Amino acid sequence: MKAIVYRNYGSPDVLKCEEIERPTAGDNEVLIEVGAASVNALDWHSMRGTPYIVRIGAGLRKPKDTRLGCDVAGQVEAVGRNVTQFKPGDAVFGACRGAFAEYASVMEDKLALKPANISFEEAAAVPVAALSALQGLRDKGRVQRGHKVLVDGASGGVGTFAVQIAKSFGAEVTAVCSTRNVDTARSIGADHVIDYTREDFTQSGQRYDLILAANAYHSIFDYRRALGQDGIYVMVGGGWAQVLQAMLLGPLLSLIGSKKMRFFVAKINKTDLVLLKDFLAAGKIVPVIDRRYPLSDVAEALRYLEEGHARGKIVITLERSVDK
């Protein structure tokens, strides 16, 4: 089968589309014929081996696992002997290692059935980004109906889902994005839109119950100032200076007063994937797809992602059809 592999850390130039052996389904795994995948920041961090702490488990000098890709959607080809919830022919979506390939093996508890009303491309756009938005808002941010929620970086993969999921919880949502993405933010349900090229929300005097930074670029002190009493700041992504502030200063600042500052990494689990499936089936969330690339152009897709201007998700399509 064709798959994207990398044997050294580096730029997208290290990625190769090669013929490798097709995986098999382990006892608790499902083998799927991939219909589509999507790219995440996780993929280019794995590719580059940065920050260097990721190499502790992945391989110090070169990657131990040469496969790449996480978000996946496709059709079940075979199931392991312990698998009870899926059968050959089922359309599914979820997360695995090695999604940038014609076939992928996925743990049963990291898959859900694909809603019939969306395509494989739309389903592949969901897992990591939508789970990050859902868990950031619900578990870390404790979002409630009527809360004033601000999504910073509202036009990216996580941000577009965060706006929609916050609205589904009954929040009043303010989206922060660039001029070119104002219309997109409004189209996915934002109640208010702030163009960060014209206005700095941290200086406006407005206070929010919850700020989810999908792409943080302000200091943690700026975000804290924009929180109301008992407000919560949740950082999902952003620059490394902001990540370090959230990890190191966040717990300390949370001890001072009633405002909480949190950083987290999403956990892939079946329960939340099924919830997202229900949201998709009901039309509560609609994936926003910026660009589509064939499997052979994953390197170009990651180059575009690294530029930081993607509107929604970047999807990888397979160069031969899978029944929809």
C-alpha cells in the first residue's frame, strides 16, 4: 500500500510517499481502508521532532515509528477477534498512528461510526481538533448556558469547532480572528466577531467567563485581565512562549484569587467521539475545510499548515475511491 513515511526529523522534505506493507488488525484493532485524513500541529511537531521533549518517547536521533498522521476516516476492512462494536463495511472515523496511508489499523476505543450525512473528508477533519475544543470548553472551561465565551484563534481547526460547540452549550460566543476570516466566524454562529488586526480584546475592558485560546499569542497576564470574576482561561494551542507561561505560571496564578489558568492536551476517547458523531448528525457542528491535498502531497499540506493561515481544517484525500 502507499503511505507517507519519514526516517529522519526535519522539514516536510523528509516525507516520502512509499509502498509499504499493509497493516493487520490486532486483537483490539480495526483495519480500515482510508477514505480521508487531516493534518494537525501534532503531525508537524512529530515530523520536526520539536519541541525536543517529544523525542524522549519518539526517538532521540530519528523517529522510532516512521508513520505519520492521526485523524482518519474510512471503511472497515477487517476487525480483530476482540472487537465487538464494528464490522467490515462500516463507515468510521477516529484517531490512530499512520493515518496518511491507504490502510490504517485503529484501536476500537478510538473509533466511532461516521454519520451518514457527512463525507469521509468532513469526518476526517473532526477528531483531534473537535475533541480539543469539546474537552477544553466542557472539562477544563466548565462552560455553562449563558456564559460569555471568547475563542481566540476562532478561524483555525480547533477554533472553528470551539465556536460551534460553545454555541451548542448555550454560550454567548465572541470570535477573535483576522479580517479575512470575519465572515467565516459569523457563518459558524459567533455572536460577536473581533478583528484582531483592528482591536485588542485584552484592552477593551470587556470581561469573559471563559477564554479558550486555540492559537494564543497574548501573554497569560493579558488573558487573565480579560477574565471576569471566577473566569477560566484554557490554552489549547499557540506559541511556545505562551505554552510555557500556561504550563509554568498557570498553576501559580490559579492560586491567586478566583481566576483559573489552564493548559491541556486532548485525550482521544470513544465516549466523546460518539458525542461528536451526534453533534455532526444533528448539524450542531459542521467541519470547515480550507484545502484538500492528495496523499502524495502531504508535505505541501504540512507546509501550508505551518504558515499558520489555514481557515478551518486541511484534509488529505486518497487517490482512489472508497464507497461513501
